[in-house]
Amino acid sequence: MNPVVGIDVSKEESEGFIFLERNKSLGKSFRFLHTFDGIQSLISRLQEVESLTERRPVIVLNRQDIIIWGL
């Protein structure tokens, strides 16, 4: 299974959660603002996941019960 990063998108900030594999999370959920620094922190986490697993994570976005797959 590829690692998965789930992101719950809201107006000013989003919340993410990372699964390295099924039922194995990487820490707790995290929040990031929709600013340059916030997006940079998200990119750093994505790079960390790729480094740990040697696989690019699948990103799942969720906004008000709308799920977007395959980014």
C-alpha cells in the first residue's frame, strides 16, 4: 500500500493526517495555514513521508463531504 495523506480543507487552514501503511499512522494530525509558510510545511511533511517509505504518498482532499482522489 502506498502512503496516504488525508487533508481536510477549510477556509483559512487545513488539517492533515498521514498513514505510512494500513493502520500505521505517522504521529498525530497536523494543521497548516493557507500561506506560503503553511504550504512549505505541508511540502516538508510530504517529502518526509516519501523519504521514509521510498514512495510518493497519495493525497486525498476532503472538503465538506466531497472527496477528491488521485492528486
